[in-house]
Amino acid sequence: MSRKRVLITGAAGFLGSHLCDRFIAEDFHVIGMDNLITGDLRNIEHLFKLDNFEFYHHDVSKFVHVPGELDYILHFASPASPIDYLKIPIQTLKVGSLGTHNLLGLARAKNARMLIASTSEVYGDPNINPQPESYWGNVNPVGPRGVYDEAKRFQEAITMAYHTFHGLETRIVRIFNTYGPRMRLNDGRVLPAFIGQALRGEDLTVFGDGSQTRSFCYVDDLIEGIYRLLFSDYAYPVNIGNPDEITIKQFGEEIIKLTGTKQKLVLRDLPVDDPKQRRPDITKAQELLGWEPKVTRAEGLKITYTYFKSLSPEMLSNVAHKNFETYNK
Ligand code: UDP
């Protein structure tokens, strides 16, 4: 029997590359696509020798062509950290809106099922905790995070419209903070920031007073949840994340302990519109998918720290950004 064919956008990124690995392990034919603004080919170079893996260097905000049949499309291309949105706001808006539209068109043409990567950012700075899927959010459309949050909200809306009006098979995952190997060291996210600082012998920068909370999910758990959602028959959004909530200050203390660094926590200004609390209500995922996270933060952080320690000193010190400006139009 011939292999099922899946297109994964953002394939060279953190989540995209782990998805490629999972679908290869499940014996799919995987077509990866990435424009490599924030992605890194080193995340998928081990797949290039396989005959059931192909890669296209392409920006999905432009018309997308893929020869042959497609059974599934997973749209994971997007800048995904506050620092990235500030550097490449237009690209962030385009990949969530125009990119999603192009891929929905491709899904229709190929009669493929489409899963989109949405985010807990659709809840903005939430007024309720934990956040269930039924919560509509508290988003500032014109703040620094607006380019990401509103693109993702539009993405959900257009995906639902294609489902309702064209009968397209669609799935929407709302992803909460996730961590693990292959996160970009310079993306400004709190985990690579803290671990990178510890490894370079710098103090750990806590934004605000560190009382804001997040709930961190290990990447393998997230990928399992996405895999189950794709093969479920549920078209409405589903939260996937780990409800184990922690303040950023406590998180910093955990990283100090884990790395054994002699450095300390130092306080810095809180970025504009930084959510005060975030924790997924995962009742729906538990009931619909029989899914819940299995990896504790202690276990996941250990694996992630081992990965970051294995990076070359050159990669560790490279906190500069790539040539984002050329794409920002
Ligand atoms: N944060 C921090 N120090 C850093 C980077 C981030 O204290 O060096 C904080 C940030 O203000 C936020 C939390 O850590 O409250 C998580 O930030 P991240 O960018 O990882 O994700 P998001 O805000 O999108 O959840």
C-alpha cells in the first residue's frame, strides 16, 4: 500500500521538525516546507537521506504548489515569540492570514484534511484561569503581540469558514507554552533565554516581578496530542498544553538549580501586554482524545538542558538575529 502523504509547513522549526520526525516514524511520506526565516535546516538534516522525505524552500504567504496527492496538511509556519513579532510583524501577519488562505485552497484542491497551529495567544491576557476553549479572550489588536494574536484569530476564523462553507475537513489546536530540544536559543522565549544565560555565565533576566505564570508542556506530549487530534473527528479548537502552572520567578529558580549556575535572578521591565497568567483547561483533550501530558517539568527540563549543553560555543554565543529585514515587506 502506498504511503499517506502529509505536508508540514514550518518543517525546519521547533514544532515542525518534531512533527516531521513523528510522521516519518509512522511511515508517512512527509513533504516539509519552510522559508527558513526562523527555521533551521539543522533540525531536519537527518531526514534528507530518507526516500519518504522531501523539502521545499518556500514562503507559504505566496501561492503554494505541491505536485501529487496530499492526504493531510499541517500548518506550523509562523514566527512564534514576542521578539520575532517585533522584528518581523508584517511577515507574522501574512503567514497566519495569507499563508493559511493559500493552504486552505491547496487542501480543497487536493481533498486533504488540514490542521492549523493556533495558540493560547488567542486568549490574550486572560481574565479567567485556567482558560477553556469556550473563552473568547482579551486581546489588544494594536499592541506588540497583536500581529500574532490577530493573525491566529483570523486563521481560526477562515479555517472554520472553509469547514462550514466548503465542507473541508479541518482541525484547530490551541498550543500553550511548549519547550524541548530544537528551540531556538535566540528567540527570546523564557526557557532558551534562561538556559542560554546560565550556560554563558550571565544573570537570568526575569521580566516584571516574576509573578506572572505560565504552564510548560514538553514537546513529545504536545506532538502526541496533535497527532491524536488530527485523526479525531472534531473540528472545533482543542487546547493542548500542560496545566502544571508556575510563576516565572519560580521557573528561574528551577533553572538555576538544574544548571548549577552561580548566577542570580535579575529583574527587568515587563514587556507591554505580557499575559499575567496562563494555564490550559485540558478537559476537552482528555475527554475527546484520551490525552494528557505525561512528562513532568523535572524530566523535560533535564532532557532540554542536555540538548542545549551539546550545542557548540559558537551557537551558544550567537544571539543575533538573521537577516529578518529582507523579508519584512
Ligand atoms: N520572560 C522573562 N525573561 C526572559 C524572557 C521571558 O521573564 O528573558 C517572561 C516573559 O515576560 C513572560 C514569560 O517569561 O512573562 C514567558 O515568556 P515567553 O516569551 O517564553 O512566552 P509567552 O510570553 O509568549 O508565554
